[in-house]
Amino acid sequence: MVASSSSSSHPSSASLKFSSPSVKASSFSSPPPHPLLRFNLTGKAFPGGGTPETKESPLVVCFGEMLIDFVPTVSGLSLADAPAFKKAPGGAPANVAVGIARLGGSSAFIGKVGEDEFGYMLADILKENNVNNEGMRFDPGARTALAFVTLRSDGEREFMFYRNPSADMLLQEDELNLHLIRKAKIFHYGSISLITEPCRSAHIAAAKAAKDAGVVLSYDPNLRLPLWPSADSAREGILSIWETADIIKISEEEISFLTKGEDPYDDAIVRKLFHPNLKLLLVTEGADGCRYYTKEFNGRVKGVKVDAVDTTGAGDAFVAGILSQLAEDLSLLQNEEKLRESLKFANACGALTVTERGAIPALPTKEAVLNALLKPVL
């Protein structure tokens, strides 16, 4: 969403409260199998060294907004009282694209920024992080979106957006790189691009092109209520494309919102959101980990405990973690044991991201994630 959200992913997240002072791979009650034996390490090289380039990984194309987050240098203050702000690239779909590349996967971003210094900077950041930016467009008449993100003392966020309109809202259908979309293994998107035209029509056309080409569709609604005209329009907009997705990641708060206040911890309530063609529904619970639901099985995978500095981008890092695994092996969707291992990996991706400020700057490498998972249970 617009602000790197995710915690992208996590709306106004009460969902990402990391408190334990030590890194704790609490997912494991007994010593885990060595992750290097479980996780596919094939992929192109990424910043920070690590895996040498072997074969190109299956492509994940991320569609939507990319923007600049301005994060206070001091936590726990209002925007008005913050003494200074740190500039950080963000936007949930872009966060996911960079997250996948950092993990050694292959990703591309499709979206629009302003033909301005921030827009060029964002395009360069994608390129520096080995993300294909051929699908980016530059608008000479609109600015790159900005989001000021207040960090409360608990690491949770409040947003103020500058997009009236911003360039990401103005992407048109005829500006889509359909070739890039059709050659993807997974096409990932949120709901922010559904709020206004012409981007809404571009979003629908892009998803249709992907679906028609047999690409797996991944959806993180990433609710940002202040950006929608009303709560009802947000609910209607988010659900308008619900049944086309193969994979959906949602937070506890988003379940409550979409079901008009029903209990997000009740499996029967969550199952109401499981449409007939859905292959995987993921519910993120911040420090507590995540739940997963398929037609055949469901369960919970515990999280990795860390001290939260900034939850921005945690949900996006989680999505990057699981999509990087699914792109390499879609059979995870039918194998509960393998899926659980991949979700442990994704939980660690999210946890490590909250230990630094900003979204993209904090996204971890595969080595960092595997190291976190290898730490002994305390």
C-alpha cells in the first residue's frame, strides 16, 4: 500500500508487537532441520554477496505503488513534534519485489512514479536491488507519492499521505508491460491501486492478463482506510477482486474489518473468506507468527521474537519470504510440512525487518534469515 506498509501488510497494526529482548526461533520445539537443506538457494546474486548466480529463478511480478516514506528519527512523537525525518523508499508492492530479490529470487515491479528526483531515485533503488524495473512509468504531470509515518513508542505506525493525485494513481492500461506480466510465475498486488481511475482499470487489466496466462495471483489487501472515500467503499473495493486470487495474505485487523467486526481468531469466521478457487489463505499475527488455511489443512506457525524498532515493511517481508519459496516450488501448497517450513522462513523475514527503520532498507538477505532460524531456542 502506500506506505510500505505492510507491515505492509499490517494495517494499523496492533498485529506487530515484538517484545522479547532476544531473537528466538520460537517456531521450533525441537532443533530444526538445517534450513539450508530445506530452502531452495537457487537464484541470482544479490547485494551483500552470498549465493552465486546459477539459473534464473521463476519471476514474481509486483504491481502497484512505490513511494517515499518519511520516518521520524525519534520514536513516540507526533508528526508535529518529530525533530527530523529519515527518507526511506517504500510502497507495499515495491517492498515485496525488493524483498524477493534480497532473498535471491527474481522479481519485477510495475507501477508509476513522478518524473522527478524521487521517482528517478526509486527506479535506481529497484535496479540496485536487482529488481527488474522495465515496467516502471514516469508521469511528467504528477509527483511521486509521499507518506509521513509516525512511529509510536511501541514501533506501530500512523500515516499522513501526500497523493492528490500522485503518479501511482495515474498508471493507465496502455502503459502496462504485458510481456513482463505474462512471463511471471506469480503476480502480486494490493488494493491501493483499486481506489481511483485510471489505475483501477490498469490493475484489473494486468490481473486478467496474468490469469489468462496461467500466472498464480497473490493478493495482500493492505488496508489503508485514510486513502479510501469511506469504510464501505474500502470493503467493497477490497472484496471486488477477492475471488480471482489464488493466494491471499490478510491481517487480523483486516479480517475484522471485512467481516464487520467478527472474531478474527475464529476459524469458522476466517473460512468465510476462503473462496472456492483459493489455494492458500494466510493470516499474519505479528510477533505471534501466522495461520494458514488450504482446502485440505490449516494450522499456525509461531513467530520469531525480536525487539521492534519500526514495523513498517514487516508484512511485506513476510510476503516476500513466502512468495520466494512458492515461486520455486508451488507444490508447497499441497504439502503441509513443507509449507510450514516455508512459513517459518517467512516469519523470520518479517521479524528481522522490524529491527531497523524503514521498509526497503530493513529487508533481510537470505543469509540473515537462515542465521536467525539457526539460533537456539531460548
